[in-house]
Amino acid sequence: MILKWLFTYFICISSINSQFRSPNIAFITPENCTRLQYFNRIELRCETCPNSTVPSDDMLSCQCSEQQQEKSRSGFIPVCQDCPEGTSPSPDRSECLSCRNETCNCPPTMVLIYRDLAGHLLTNGAFCDSCADGFFRNDDGECERCGSSCPGVRERDGYINPPYLTVEYDDTTDEILENSLEIIYHKDPSGYDQKLIIALSILIPVSLFWSALCSYSWGRRQGKPSAVDASSILYFFVCEVSVLGDVFFACLNNCWLGHILLTKIKTY
């Protein structure tokens, strides 16, 4: 029994001594690293980036230099390759790009376009372009959809029903807040054009029939033996011009009144 207690006491003393003899780990953060080092999150220490690599912006890994592309990556260290002369690395540094204007540096309001819709590199070179409506340029240099934008629901007869908008506010220390909300309506005239074409395709044959009937009646009243002669044909053209003028006047006025009465007086 005494030997058992002595053995237990010896084990406890040994474990306590081993704990007190364990080495201390220095508290190191990425801020302690130099401009040529990165913070190794596994070893919890600063290490120098090898070869021609440089530390990333967050100091947590190494990245290729400005004129190099990244071929592969092993942990925190990339394998870099120099881009050919006259080319520049893509924003993700996965490809070397040839730019149309001999530079791939875009203004702050534009983004670099170097892939098509299928994800393939552009054969004629990368170029700078603005983001489409409803998108904005984020910090990564890519077009991102505006979070507060919403598409309008298009319906027939000029009715536009935008979705219900909710604006949420959060606590702030600013004394003056600037808010702006813009809604743009686009009128699609294709419906009016289609109705106008249908109306003209019906009224023009009717006008031809009416002009022929007027010309025939005029020839009978004049006592002409034949309804087809030079004077009857001339009278037919005169009647047709008069009737077509009335047809176009009626159609255009109806379209104009419909646009004014059905669109301008609407309230949303």
C-alpha cells in the first residue's frame, strides 16, 4: 500500500515538473511580420516568402509578383511563372493577358473584361468596360448586382407594378444622412405598333373597296357606258387619297389619345 502511494506521488511530481519545464510560445500576430514575411498559421510564426514571391495583403500567405502568373500552390507558397513580354497577369493571376490598349489598368469606375460568357479567354485581348445597369464595381474589381435593385413586373396595357420596397435603417453616429431612391420606367411601344399594323391591314382594303364603289357610282351618275376609263380611274385615286387620309388621321389620333389617357394620367 505504501509503495502504491509513493508511485502515485512520484508520477504527480513528474507531471508537474514537466508542465513547468514546457517552453513558452511567443505571442506573434501578422502585424509583427516584416514586409517580406508572411504569418504561418500552423507554426504561429513569421516566415520569409521564398523565391520572388511577396506577402499577400492580409500577410497570411505569399503571392506572385505583379508580372507573374500563379501556376500552382503548395500550402501558403505559390509556384509562379513570368508572363511573356507585352502581357499582364489576370486579376486572379491564373492567366497572362494581352490588353487592347497596351495596358490592363482600368479606371476606378471600370472593370477588366478578359473572359466571354462561356468563361473562355478573349482572343482579341482584354479591355476595360463599365458595369451594366443594376451592377456596381466591388473592391475585387468585379461587377456585383446592387442589393437594393429590383426588376419591375411588366404587364399588358401599360400597367407597371413594381414590387413593394422596404428600406431598413440601422444605428449610426452621423448627424446628416443622405438617402436616394431612383425608379426608372421604360415604355415598350411594341404593343401599340402591333395594334396599328393590324388596324391598317384591315382599314386599307376597306378603303380600296369604298373608293372603287364611289368611282363606280360617280361613273353611273355621269352616264358613262364603261366604268373603267381614264376619268373613272383618276376619280378612284382621288377618292382613295381622301379615304386614306381619314384612315391615317383616325389611327394616329386614337394611338395618341390612348397614350395620353391611358399612360399619362396613371398614378402609382
